[in-house]
Amino acid sequence: MDLTFAEQVKILLKRRKMTIKDLADLIEEHTGKKMSRQNLTQQLGRDNFQEKDMRLIAEVLGCTMQITLVSEELGTAGAVPYAAVEAPVVTGVAASVEGKVVTTLMKHRKKRPILGEVNPLTGEEYSSNTVRTHPVLSGYVQVYDSSEHKWTDLVEAEFLKFQEEKHAMMGKDYEPPIYID
């Protein structure tokens, strides 16, 4: 599932413990033009940004942006896969109008082969113990296993019980699962 540009921005803000007001202030400081929290909230809600605005937001957030054209006939054939690109760590991927343009916010990373499913927020393979709601089965979750490079279906209640037992057993060494959706 691809994330929209607005979703990527909101995720970056949350991870950096920033508010939309903080972003609006950064944009105002960077451009010298007035930017209100309300205006930015409306833009994020509509998710209808011009490329120059997307690049500006990426810049003030300390990211770069890459645009990849995806042909309906060729798919992504000919495009350089993220794992083969020498500099970027991808912090988000989003398809725009009719899935024909994909935007990517990027930071730096080293060249590394990707064998399993790619997390669109990091550009890396999902970590083991990454959990998502099952896309079809109610009451189930899927847990990623990076050693097997695949998702495993589990009953959500059993998974949660296992996590509680694991936490009780490991104490402060316990690392909670990474929830996505």
C-alpha cells in the first residue's frame, strides 16, 4: 500500500514530535511568506500539492524528494530499484493521481540488497516483529519475519497474549512489536 504525500508528512511530523504548527513556522521562516497552521492543515487534508510545495516541505523537513514515472504498460521496468541506489534511505513512498507518479522522500543510506517486502517509510525490508492488521481476516494480524522474508498470519488475541508473556519474561530487555497500518 502506497502512502500519499500528506500521509508521509504526517508520519515524519509524528516521528519527530513536531506539530503542523511547527512545520508551518519552519516554512514561514524558510520562505519569509506567511503560513498559518490552518492553511497547512487544509492543504494536508486535501493532499493536493504542487511539486514545488512538496519539494519545499521535504527541504524544511531535512529530506530530499524524488519523482519516479511509472508506465502502465511497462510498470516499473527500467526504474532503478531502491536497493541499487547509492545514497538514499527512503522515508516514504506515495502514488499520486491514478498511480502514475510516485514521490519519494529520501535520506542517505548504503547500498544493500533487499530480499523481502520493502517498508515504504524506510526503503528497507520490514523488520522482524513488524505487525499489521490482516488485510482480509478479521481478528487476525500479520507479523513479518525478516529471516523468512514473509508475513505470517496469527490470531490477534494469541499474538497479544504471547507479547505479554514475552514482556513478563524479558522485563526491560523486551522490545515491543512495531505496529504499522
